[in-house]
Amino acid sequence: MSKNYQRPNRRDALLGDREGAYAIARHVRMAPQKVRRVVDVVRGMNVPDALNTLKFAPQAASEPVYKVIASAVANAESTESLHANDLYVSQIFVDEGVTMRRIRARAKGSASRILKRASHITAVVEPQENRGPIPPATQVVTMRWDDPRLSGDEKAEAKKEAAKQAVKDAKAVKDAAAKEAKAAQATKKADKADEVEEKATKKAPAKKVADKTDEEA
């Protein structure tokens, strides 16, 4: 691991300089696909409406999602002095957690695999005044641990730009060489055509002299 790597601040990644709070539920024993069906419903809703919707939703995943949003609201009220009625769910997403692998006995001594999946649920609540598109610099994105945007390593970014420029230069040189080869081939063809024409011009007077000699004879 690079010495320049620094773990990004989670709050800065989720909220940046904006008011609000977040909460994370880790290792929820439900498949991410099933939880995402629920979070897609409440994303962008006001907190009271979202909580009421989850309270009466028939899906089993509505309970952990409800708890995560309620926890984020409690964090906003205690740390940012915000009121629950003034908040909305600005971001909520589900990441895949650790999958436990089990087996089930089948016929003839065989076994089938059972995958017990887990989810990490992240919810962010913000005041209503912050509604709007999230700035690209503060969006949650998946990055490599050595990404220069996280570590602040300007040398890596400079190397990447230098590599891109080198590729462009190599392509330009290749194109120039191809153009020169085409020009040389065209010149060669023109020279060959001139030689053929010159030979034909030399043969024509000799043929005329021969024809005249035959007529005189």
C-alpha cells in the first residue's frame, strides 16, 4: 500500500460542507437485491413520509431501512440541531456485505450450495433547502485505494497524464509515418509511369524510320 494513501473521511465523502447526517447498518442479513427494492422507493422523500411508507411496507427489508433512516435523523437532531420534519432522504444506497456459504445435502451423497448474503445500508438526510443535484466532487463513488483523488498523490496524476500524452505522440508519429509511406509509394508510381512513357517515346521514332525504309525499298 502506498505511503501517501489516506483513508477518506466518510462524512466528507457523503455530505461535504453541507448540513445533514448519515447512518450505516452493516452486515444486515438480507440480500442487497431485495433491500434495493425498498430503498429505491424512499430515496428523495421527506423523512416523515419515508418513515410512514416503510412502517406499512410489506417487504421484510423495510424494517432495517426504517431503522437506518431513523438513526440518521437522530444523528442530525443531536449533532446538527436539525428537526426531523425539515429533513429529506438525499442519499440511500446498499452495498454487498460478506456472503456466508453453506451446503444442503442432496441425493446420492451430493450437496448444493446455499449463499447467505448480507448488506450494508447507508442513509443520508439533509435539510429541504439542500434539495438539488449533488456536486460531483461530493458524490459517493467507488474508487481504488491508490486512486490519486483519494490519496492526494499528484505524482500519480502527472504520470497518468504523461502516459496519455505519450500515447497521443506515438499515434501522431505513426500517422505521419503512414502518410510518408503513402507519399513515397505515389512518387514511385509516378516515376514508373514516366519511365514507361519515355520508353514509348523512344520506340516511336525508331518505328517510323523502319517503316520509311520499307517504303523506299
